Amino acid sequence: MATFLLEIRTEEIPAAALPGARRQLEDLFSVQLAEAGFADLEITPLSTSRRLSVVVKNLPDRQADRSEVMTGPPSRVAVDSDGNPTPAGEGFARKVGLPFDQIGRVETEKGEYLTATVVHKGRDTSEILAEIVSTVVAALRFPKMMRWGDGTPIFVRPVHGVVALLGSEVIRCALFGVEASRSTVGHRVHSPETFELESADGYAETMIERGVVVDPAERKQRLEELAEALASEAGARVHPDPELMAEHVELVEWPGLIAGSFEERFLELPPEVVVTTLRYHQKCLILENGDNGLQDAFIGVIDRKDDPEGLIRQGNEWVIGARLADAGFFFAEDRKRTLAELVPGLDRLEFHRVLGSLADKAARVGKLAAVFANALDANVAPEQLHTAAGLAKADLLTNMVGEFPELQGIMGGHYLRLEGADDGLWTAVRDHYAPVGFEGAVPESVTGKFLGVADRLDTVAGLFAVGERPSGSKDPFGLRRAAQGAVKIVAEAGWEVDLNEMIQAAADAVADFSKDGEAAVADAVTAFVADRVRRWLTDVVKVSGDTADAVMSADWSNLPAAVARAEALERVRTSESFRILALAFKRVRNITDGQPDRGVDQELFEMAEERELFAATEEFAEHLQGLLPKRQVEEAFLAMEPIAEILERFFVEVLVMCEDERVRDNRMALLKQLGQQFMELADLSKLQVEGGEK
Amino acid sequence: MDLQTLILDLQRYWADCGCIIQQPYDVEVGAGTMHPESFLRVLGPEPYRVAYVQPSRRPADARYGENPFRLGRHLQLQVILKPSPDDVQELYLKSLGVLGIDPAVHDIRFEEDNWESPTLGAWGVGWQVLLDGMEITQFTYFQQAGGIELSPISAELTYGLERIAMFLQRKDSIYDIEWGGGVAYGAVRLEDERESSIYGFEVADVEMLRRHFEDWESEAKRCLEHEPPLVIPAVEATLKTSHLFNLLDARGAISVTERVGLIARVRRNAVAAARASLEQREALGFPLAGDVDIPSGEAD
């Protein structure tokens, strides 16, 4: 058994491309090697910023021989009456490479046929690998490919070396015009000279001696341990940041760290500014002290073992100092004016070509927020919301947000706080972009919640009105996330407000921009929001899909109520009664859908089961009236249970579609009435249960 | 190392690597890439190596001389190596040695940073080069220019000279870096940064700029429609429109919608000029093809 090594040495590969490249290497090699008949292999994809490698263990020197039974022409065609081969018989013998007297016969349904067992000699593994290497590398895909030099090769970055070894033998192949060999190089600083790998075995260990850790998992572990050690030396801890760690792992060949510090005065800047500078612009790990406060220190990742003259720390400290000073400059500039002074400038910032400026948008958002506030009897004046909506967008005109767009909202909040605005207002401005989708906390203040929901509904309705609807994977304006954010705020705030009305109000405000009219916009937005609500129920409330469907089919416009019903139904639906109810309710729906509302006439009842069902319906209706205002949703669902048996009996004994039209209509009316009562809670016909058709 | 020594040494180094040392283009440009020695030379099959300093005007980045890190006009040292040599990274790293930066004691990183110029119909793939956390160079393999797929591929290196000087001199303000002979950058440039900021943000006559945009745009078209097309005059007129666009932008006179349209108008002429240039070189029989002695290895 031998080990195979492929190493493709390149210029620096983008960090984001590497995890996918490793997955592809593993997948492609395992498929290709399996097709070549190799089994029980151990395939390990490896990479650094400057090389893509793969190690395959347990390869035999050659493929196993493989025998194949081939069937030829029928004997009556291939053999003449003297038992000698005809040209057809000779042809088959030639094809399988055997003398005719070694050709066998096989009896089939269609008569006797010629047959032969052909043994395919296994080929040398190295020969097969040479082919597989070309196939695999040609199949590798990267987010962005490039050409270099004479313009013909296409890969993620220029290729400088290829190592292909089976055991200690070089596999003869070439990639991008580079012949495979056993020569490679180590780390650019620690071991830049070319050297020869004796064997594919021990690749990772040899490379570590050459200053290169080829296993990303090992680099990750080393980085984490180093970071922790450095942090505890500084009496702090590293702010957990798996995403940044994962990126650093891909950016280096040897993971090293430096610790540095910056002037304490920069801690007077809003912490988000410091974090953005350190984390997003310099890719530093953030240090926290005991109270989650920032330290005037950072940890930087370097691609080498050491900082021999301290120059790297010095340089990083200088850059970070300069960046923080730059941010401080913007901060001081912005503080020269109040946020309110910037608001008029919003009419120069375009929100959307058709939908107008951000001033226009802020005005719509203020109004829509007021509609919400009014519907909820909240004690917030419309003027207050109008002002807040303008202030919420004003930081887009500050230097700081111009420089750090990701700090939108956050900077506006800080500036207002420093101006002495009340907590409800500045936190509203700070929080109104949160949550992103279902991720993150909802705004703290009620004003923030109003702005958050109104801003998103206006965005969704507006862009729907002008035809910018998401489709498939395309959602350039992030409308799905926007609608999800709105759903989360309404659900977590527990707002018992009619969402249909709110969507209608949002659609009305942008109706002028639509070619299809406001009704079409409102319908489309309603369906779009409904999808997000369903997702909230299944992904966050964690009820099953058909529970969500059952509840939403009844009503979802009062979101907190729908959530409560979904939770209750998910708990109670496991009983046998609900299985029967679900099946029976499908029949109820089938019979009564499209039927007009009629009163039930007790005089027309002919059978005890009708009277029984009527009484049960009346009783259930009474329960509902008592329970629902008290939010006793689960009890209300449980009140359905006794009806299961009654309904089942009804369907056994009573023929709804009877001859007498008046009796028939009355029976349908009875079922319809029951259905309407049930629909106060859920459309049980949507539940998928055993015994029903899907 | 003062700014002028830095420039002189880098130019010497790249000259030794077989580059022609060109001069800054005498039309306002936003980046060294717009100099015809980059924008046009990367087209077609002819090998070429060139380096030059290019003052780059970005009126919107101006800060009245008050921000210690930002300038409305800064200096780039631009290098084009066509075709991109195999040892381009090594050549680049050696150029840092010329500046006294020894890679053995620094952390030098190539982090993905792709480049795109919508006005030039150009894009490339590459990195920003970080020296101890400081971005010092933009490194790009041009893939397309003037809407034309390139072959061979050129490597473009753009050094941000003031930033490098600040870093090397450990100065906290651009205006404090030493230009040469003990004279500070601020003593040379501060006043013009102030004045240009006032002009760009407050004074520039929007109507006049718009008019001139139209004028130079049609002038570029006229040059391109001329028989035979006048390539360099067309490029120069197009560069004018690009600069006028930047001035209008700094002045806050361009809405988001209009922006897309104006960029497309600049690009149309840039693309047409690139095509005309390629045709012109072809008609001339690509005179530099196979005729230029490009050293394949390192500088002596």
C-alpha cells in the first residue's frame, strides 16, 4: 500500500475560496478513485494560502485485475455445420483476444451464444493517478478564476509548482504547463529554498520543519491556543470570533500572533468604531476585560513564527493608531453639527430611482409607524415618529457612516445620545436596522420597534411596487431579510395588530409608483410576508410545517395569536382524537367549501347524530367564547377533542347528500357552522395524519 | 527615507527590471491605470514594461488639508509588466528591499482584493499587499480593459507613495513626511490641498462642468469617428470627461441614478478608444511584438 501526494503551489489564494477547494478536492478524488476501483482509501485535502494539497492513503501499486464476461453472436451464426468459425465467429474471437477454441458457449432463452471471459489487466496506480490529477484539477471551480502570463491557463491564482508522488515515485503529469516533480518550497520567510520531498509519507511533518502547517485544523488549533495564551498574559480574554478565526486560518502558512496596544484615549470613541477599525479593517482579534469592556490592546495574526525585531508589532500599532486617529477625526467633525441639522440633506440622498429620496422614504416610514402606534393605542405622538424616522436616516450623511457604512444606525444613536436625546429616541435610531432577518435582538424601545417594522414594510412594499421582487436566489435588496426582521419584531413585541391592514397601509403609501395598482401590491406583499411568518413558525417557534399551515390557513394576521395557536396545536395534535378530527375535518371542508352560509334549522334534524353534533358545536362555541379572551388556547383546542367521536358517528350514520334538498342543505349548514368554529383556531384539514391521503 | 528618494530608488529598480520609465500623464486622471501607458499598452499581444509616477486626483477624497491621512491628490507609482512574469511576486518583494524593507523581519501579506473600473470597462484579479498591517500596494492581474479580454495578461503594481513614506518615516500626518532636502510634504502641498478642496466642494461651477462634460464627450466621439480614428486625442477627451464626472460627484451634483448613466457614457468612449487603439496597433503590425528585450529573471 502506498501514499499519494498532490501539491499545487500557487500565489496567494483568496481565503474565501479555500474551504470550497478542499471540499472539491476530497469529493473529486474520492469519486475518481472509486471509479478506478480503489476502495478503503483515506483522502485528506490540505491547504495553505499558497498551496492546495491532497494526501491519499492505502493505495495499492496497481489496480486489481478485473474479469468481464462478454457475450458474442449466436452459435448458429458464428459456427458453421462443421463446427468451424464463420467470419462472425472469428470476429468475436479477435475482439476478445482469444483463439477460437477457447471461446465458450452459453445457453440463453434465445438459444446458444458464444461467450468469453476477458481479463482486464489492472493498470499501474501511478498511471491512473496521472490521468485523475488532470481530470480533478480541470474540474475544480473557484468563485473567481483568472488568467496570467500568456493568457491561456485558467485557475484561481498562477501555479508555480506541482508535486505528485506515489510513495517515493514521481507521477508523470503536468498542470498548467508545470511538470510534476518532488521539488517544493517551504515558508516564504522561514524556508524559502527549494527542496525535494523523498516520499508522499510524512508530508505534513516535513512541511512543518519547513515552516508550513498544511493542515487547516492544526493551524486553527495553534491560533486559538496562542491567542488565549497572549490574552491571559494581558489579563484579558479574546472576544470569540469564529468567523474571523476561520479566515485567518486560510490566510497563512504558519500561524503566528503579535500583541499590541493603542493609545487609551481612543477608548473614548464609541466602542463600535474601535471594534470596526480593529476587527473589520485590520482583522485583529478583540480583547475584552472582565466587564466586556474594550482593552487598549489587540492581537494581530501574522504569517510567520516570530517578530524578530519588534517591527511587525510597531508597524501594526502605527497603522491602528493612524486608523483610530482617522476615525477620531471623523467623529469630531460629525460632532460639530447636530443630527437634526443633517435631516434636510436627506432629500439629496436617493433611496431608489423611482421611489425617491431618503427624505421621501423617512416621511413614509414616519406615517406608517404612526399607523402601527395608533392600532396599538401606543402613547407615541405621530410627530414624534415623524421626527424619529428622519433622524434615523440622518447618520447616512455623517463622515463616520460614509467611512464605515456598517455603523449606520449605531452612529446616529451615539450622536443623539451625546446630544442629550432621551433614551427612547436614541436607542430607537441605534436599533432600527436590527434584527437582520431572524438574527439578533429586536429594538429596545417601542419607538425603535415602530421604526424598524415600518422601515422594512415600506422597503418591501416600495420595491414590490416598482417590480423589484426577489426571485429564486436573487434578492439584491435583501427583501426576505427585511420581511423576516419585521415579522420577528411584531412576534417578539407581541403586537396584536392586524398585519393585513398594516401591509395595506404600506402598499397605499407606494401605490402611485406601481403599474399594477395598490391591490396587486398589497396582495403580493401579503403573500410574501405570509411566507416569512410560516418560516418564523417552523424555524423559530419550531412547530412542524403542517401545524403552521393549519394555523395560518385559519388566520395569521394577528401574529402573536397565531404563534400561540401553533404552539398549542403542536402540543395537542399527538392524540388519537386529533388524528380523527384531522381526517373528519378534511371531509367537512370537502363538503362545505363553496357552500353559502345558511342558518341551521333544528326542526329539520332527522337523526340523533345531527342533534348531538349540533349540541357539541354550540357547546364548543361557548367554550371558545370563554377561553379565547383569556388566551387559554390549549384548553380551546382540547375542547375540540370530544367532538371527534361525535363527528365520526355523524359521518357513519348520517348521509349528508340525501334526497331531500332542505335536509341536505341543513346538514351542510351544520357542518359549515362547526367548520367556522374550528377555523377560529386552525384548519385541521391541513394536518398530515395517518389514514389520510397526502 | 524621504519621498523623493523613495520615488527615485523605485524607478531605478524598475528600470533595471526592463521597464521604460515614463512620465506622469499631463491630463487629470483618477488613477495611474488611466494613463495610456497602462490603459492602452495592456491591449494586444505586444510585450511591454513601464513604470511611472502618476498624481491621481480624487476630488471627493479631499479634506481641506485637515485630515492627516487623506488627500484630494496623491501620488501613485505604477508598474506594468506585460506579460506577467512568473517571478512577479519575487520582483515585487525585491522592490521593497530597495526601500529598506527587509521581508525577513516584516510580515508581508497578499490578501485578495480584486479591482474593477466601470469607467474603463476594466477589471482584474489580485491582492492588496499589506506590510505589517499597512496597505502599501495594489497588485492586479488585468483580465479585461476597454471591454476587451486581454491576452497576454499584464501585472499591474500600484504603490501608494505617501502612505509608504508615512509608514517608513513613522509620521502621524501626511503633511509631516519629508519630501526631500529637509522640506516637508505640507510645505509643498498643503495650500493646494486646501484650495482644491474649497474649489471641489464649494466653488466649482456645476453648469460649466456639465457643459464641458458634454463638450469633451462629443469631442472624444469626433476623434473616434475621424478617419483614421485619433486614438490619443480620443483617450484624452475621455479622461477629461472622467475627471469632470469626479468633480461633479465631489460637488454633490450627481444623483445615484444619474451616476450610472454618466459612468456608462464615459465607458462607451473608453471602450471605443481601446478598440480603435488595438486596431491601430494591428494595422501597424504590432511593431513591439517580439522586438522588445524583456529580461525573464530578476534585476541585476
